[in-house]
Amino acid sequence: MIKVGDMLPAITLMEYIDTPTEGCSLGPNPVPVQQAAAGKTIALLALPGAFTPTCSAKHLPGYVEKAAEFKAAGVDEIWCLSVNDAFVMDAWGREQNVQGKVRMLADGDAEFAKATGLTLDLTGKGLGLRSNRYSMLVRDGKVLTLNVEGPGKFEVSDADTLLAQAKSLKG
């Protein structure tokens, strides 16, 4: 399992872009993790799936509500990862009104989850291999803090916990 001090894996995630810009076409676009994290402090939250009850009611909304506080604590971007496709992540982001506060990144084949060792096997429930619920602070691609939830829990990966860690690291 990934741990504090490790670098993020060299995986490419996908992000839906609904307004084309220079270098980004309309639709799903690749996000090379190490390149996207270079030179930045990232608050990363991962969850088993978009539109799930705890993730929709508590986990993601906390990060959206505290986005300005994360910025003030020195966090450049907030990333939300889930084992879903880019279209689902975009739809969920719209429903949650992330409006540029949180990047909704798709780990469609669970490659990031597998590479970090943070998988949750829900095949018995018909959901396949998913991501554990966790949060981490990453600076320049290096993991500074890691908060992994136990099965069925929501105690340490919330926005308040990660924000307190970001503030303590800022100095």
C-alpha cells in the first residue's frame, strides 16, 4: 500500500472537459498524474463510487464547502477520484456543484487504486473492484499525509481532518 513519503503512481486518469480549451478537447481528456501534480500541493480524496450515499451526502460536499479554506492553507487543487468513467464523474460533479472547486477524476479501470494498493473488492455486491475511501495531501507528487478509512467507515478522510493537516504543514 502507498505510504507517506511515496510518490504517486505514474498512472493516467481521465477528466471530462465540457468546454474545449487549448490542449483540451471536448470530452474525456487524459490527466497524467505525476505531470498534473508536479509543483503543486494537492488535497486528494478517493471514494468507492460516484452517487453513493455517504460520498454524496458527506464526503465530497465537505471538500466543496471548504475549497477556499484549502486554498488559504496552501492547497493548489482538490482532486476527487473514483472508479467510474469520466462521464459519470462529470455528471456527479455537476450534481454536487463542484464548479471548478474540485477536479473530478475518473479511475475507470481501477489502475490508480491498484497501483496504490487502496482497493476495495465489492464484487460480491455486484460492484467490482473499487477504491477505498481515503484522503491524502500530496506535494509535488509526494504523499505527505494519508488517511485510510476502515470498511464502512467515514471518520478520517473527511475535509476537516485533511484541512487541519494542510494547515499544520503550512506552518
